Amino acid sequence: MGNILNNFSRIYFCGILGVSMSGLAKNYALQGKIVGGSDENIDVDNSLSIYGVKVYHGHSEKNVQEFSPDVFVYTSAVKDDNPELLYAKKMGISIFKRSEVLGHIVSGYPIRIGVSGSHGKTTATAMIAKCLIDGKKSPKVFLGGESLQFGNFFNGKGQIALCEACEYNKNFLDIPVNNAVVLNVDNDHKECYDGETDLINTFNEFIKSSVTIVNVDDKNASRLNLSNAVTFGINSSAVYMAKRIKYNGIGYSFSVFRNGVAKTRINLCVSGYHNVYNALSACAVCDMQGVSWRVIKSSLESFKGVKRRMERLGTWNGLDFIADYAHHPNEIKATVHALNEQGEKYLLIFQPHTYSRTKLLLNEFVDVLSRVENLMVYKTYPARENENQGVNAQTLAKKISENIKINVICAETSAQLHEILLNKTKGVKKVVFVGAGDIYEIAKKILKNL
């Protein structure tokens, strides 16, 4: 199955340890390409060595010079002044965005499934992938996270390409899907869109050449052009519906109906009401691809989840350490709801992700975090940004403190966080590290040191 990089032999990935980039690197390494790249973050899990991939620590033009690539791939997190990108431009090396490369790979498949939405993409994609794999469809899968069962990449040999399609910077428009899943449409990347109308229009552009599998319970998703749609939902009338939903002590069980006819009952072992929607999207997609209801049921019931989605890291002194990726107010609300359902007292440590998101959604963050009984805030993870927004983790902690009339501690270093933790866990059963930045690696280090 051809794509634009078939004529190149040496491929360099700038930001190669990013979970979306490493999947692409694995794909090309398995095709016999010579693959290398660089990353600032050497603390993340690196499974690329078994694929024969060369990884440089840090970004320097010397890395690109030494590797001598004929194509250079970069992510949206790479800034225009990145020395490797500047060197690639100077030397006339062919340059592509990550989303363009993913789009070219996907374009070579007859069935091209892209999972979009502001929240839930990774879990829903992993659920769909597991059902397709168990159903012997052998999909090629690119995941924007780490499935606890197959990682971030599955090298299927069938007719289906499955990937996450992220709306950040309108990158999903580079992916020519013909089956577009829309889980929800929310204002997660305000800095990339000129208001809600622009966001809706861009999603319409993404789905225009596709069958759209859409959550009609979501207010904005239901406003899309749904002339070629297959709907799913809980509260609204839809083709695929979840009914008779019950909490099972871990997650939820529910009956799946297609066009009003009961098809199966599914008992999830991952927590959170939102996962009913994720599982329902998997039911719709995989039924449409000919996977049997027997396989769908067994596959979803044995789904273990993905890393950083209510992932249990270990135990110290009777405390469960848990990590969750939530970094938007609505995601935090879902995480808090899932924790409250479990009925045990917990300490939540939240790391804001990017200064712009914290600034643009400050009131929403204050509102949802003010409802958490035991809360700490950790310094902002900047990702692709510099601190020039006037709002950071300290600002957020101060605003929450003013709102609830209780001082919310903001830790600025991992050592400070470690020290404070020792005095803040009395009476709690869980410590939950929440955010999309380096809080995950910090949590694992603290647990190891303890």
C-alpha cells in the first residue's frame, strides 16, 4: 500500500518519542526504512530500540547532519526556530508534518477510519482497534496513546487503516478518511479556531467525504452536516443506542440496540460513564465493518484501557497511585465523577497543560476543580508555548482558593510535590495525578522513590 515516503530510504522524526510520532517511526522501520530522530524528553518509555531506530537526545542540527536523512518529519509542537527544522530547510531536505505523513499512509487503504472529537479519542480508537483485531480484520492502527494491550501501533495487514484524527491546528484535515467518527465537539483548542462557528465548519470539512458515525447526544456534534451519518447515543434517538445502563462497581454495563432491536449486553471493566459512549462508538464502527456481536461483546468486556486513563501506577503505604490524562474542564469533570462513584476519599493533583488553555478556560477550570475536596496544583506544562499568557498554575491555584475560601497549594518542583505529598495523604485512599504533561513521569518517579 503506497504512500508518499515509499521513494525515500532515510527518515528523520523531530520529536520521535511523542506517542503519535513513534507509531509512524515503527511503521517505516518495519518497512525496511532507515529511521531515526530526536527528542527532548528521554524520560518517556522508549520501545523504538527494538525496531532498530536511532534516537538522539535533544535537538541539534548535528543530529540531522550525522543521520543524513532524505526526508524530515516534524510535529506541531516543533517551533519555527527549531535548529533541526532550520537545518532541514537550509539543506533542501523534503519536509512533512506528522499529520501529512499519517494522511498519506491512510490514503493507501480502502477503508479509512478516523476517530475525532475533543475528548475520548484514544480510548475509543483503542476499543475499536481491539474489536477489529479480535474480529480478524487485521487493521493498521495508529494510536495517540498507549493501549495496555497492543501499545500505540498495530501493524495489521488487512484492508482497514484506523487512526486518531486530532483537531488541533486543524491537523485532521490532512487525513482523508471515509469513515469519520465524531465523539464530541468542544472548545479544547480555542487558540486554533476563530470561535465556535469556525470549529463547526472545520469538523464539517473533515467529515464531508465520509460516512459519519456521530454522537447525537453531544450538542455541537449534532449540529454538524449529518446527511450521511450513522448515529449513536444514550439520550437522543439514534441508530445505535445504549439502554438499561447500570453501574457495576468498576464501570458500567449496558444493552446495545440497533434500530430498536437489542443486540447484546456489555459489561465494561474500565471506569467512567463517558466510556459507555466510547464503547458505543466501537459497537457502531465494528458492526458496520462486519465484526460479530459475540466478538464485540467479548472484546469490549476484556478491554483493559490505555495508559494515563485512570491507570493504576502502584501502591505505597496503602495508597493507590493513579494517573489520568484529563486536561480540559469537561474531561476533569468526567474523571472526578468516576472517582466519586468509587466512594473512596482521594487527593487530586492537577497539572495545567499549556498557558493558553489555562487562560482561555480559566473560569471553567476554577469551577470544576473547586468541587474537589482534596486538591493540589502542579506547575504548568508548557508543551509548545512560552510563558507569555499572564496566567499559570499559581494563578489557577489562587483563583480556586478565593472561590472555596481554602488555600490550595501549588507545587513548583517535583521535590516540593514529593515533600508536600507526605503530609497531605492522611485519610485518603488514592492519590490521582491528572494532566497531559510530565506529571505522569513525575508520579512514577515519586512512587519509585517512596
